Amino acid sequence: MHKDTSKITAESPLPRAKPLLRRFFDRDPRHVAQELLGKLLIRREGSVIIAGRVVETEAYMGVTDAAAHSAAGVTARNAVLFGPPGYAYVYFIYGNHFCLNVSCMPEGDAGCVLFRALEPVTGLQEMANNRGLELPEEPRLAQLKALTSGPGRMAEALEITRLRDNGKDLTNPKKSDLWLADSGWRPSRIAITPRIGITKAAEEPLRFLIAGNPFTSGKKL
DNA sequence: GAGGAGATCGTCT
DNA sequence: GACGATCTCCTCT
């Protein structure tokens, strides 16, 4: 892969990016997961902005989905999923990692979308710092991929934790330091595959990614 | 580049 | 007490 990665850091879609509205999330998680591809996930750390383009998502369908955290009903951990759409559900997994979801569907319905990978857009040095990595002035593609290609990695790059972010409104940059926005950019091709890392309902085609994008996780398609 | 195993702890049974 | 929507390191090729 010899893609010119300098363009990734040079472009700046943030000024014209519009926050996603709550009704964007108030529908079937499969539609939300697909349309989130190409949107921006933005973190504000004081005066610093860290942002990435969403390149990989997974849909979880709620209590009818055996692989979903909400499959067994409401618990203290997953309560956000049963609330209104557009809020962050952050969980801790494998003793090491946090993962970010956004709640979908009306209140009472526990559908959600898991963010699995970002393409770094701005704040790359901050991402590297948060990940405990060194990033040279002219990074190689593999070094950029290591920042955000995977749910645990992107959460660490944006300093997403359960304590800090669970239950946060992802549609309101005035009240929240973590939100989603539309820069107008659209992916040309989308690929759909089974979800990764699960054992129940593992065959359902509920993983969505931007075809050909090098920043997705897992094996190359 | 691919594959396997260990780390590590919150959550639920 | 067992498990998990993962990552990293190590070995082998």
C-alpha cells in the first residue's frame, strides 16, 4: 500500500461539519451503522480537537440479538442502551479495553452501534500520546493504523472511558466534549460482513465498513 | 504476514 | 467463579 498519507492530516473538514441530530439515531441500528460510515467522531480536550472519520461499525439489534449486551434485559451496566437514542454506551472488556457504542431506536428499545475503527483526521500526535506510541513527522501507514484501527485502540486514542463518557450525549457539542458530525463526505463503496469477536449470532451480516479503506480492523477483504 | 497464547478485571450467575 | 463486541507480543514461515 503506497497511499499518500500526508493528505489525511492536511485536510480539515471540521469547520463545516454539522453535528448529527438525535433523529439520525432514532431508527434501525443497521441503517445507523451504515450511514455512520464517513461521519466524524470528535473529541475536544480543552482547546485541542481530536477527530477521526468512522470507517467501520457493527450493529447490535437489542434484546432479540443474542450477541448484544442487552440480550438479557436491563442491568446497571447496559441501562444507557434502553434510554433515548444518540447517547454513548461505554463498556470495559478483557480487563484492558474500553469500547464505544451509540444508542439507537426510541427509548425502551436497546439497539446500538459499536464503533470499530476510525481514519485519523486531526490531533494525530495527541492520539499517539494517548496510545503511548511514538509518531514521527512523516508517519508510515502502519503507524497511523496502529492509532485507531480497532475498538479498543480508537477508544484509547480518544481517551474514551466508562467513567468519563458513559451516558454522554453524542449530538450536542455545546454540552459534551464528544460528538458525531457530518462533513458532507460520503464513502463510494460499503462492504458488509459478519461481526468480529463474538460467538453468538456470529453469522449475521451486521458489520459495515468502507470498502478499500486501509484503517479498518481485522483482515483485509 | 499469519497464527497462537497470555494479560487482566468488571460484570453477571 | 467464569467469561468476554481486544490487544500485544512472540514464534514460525
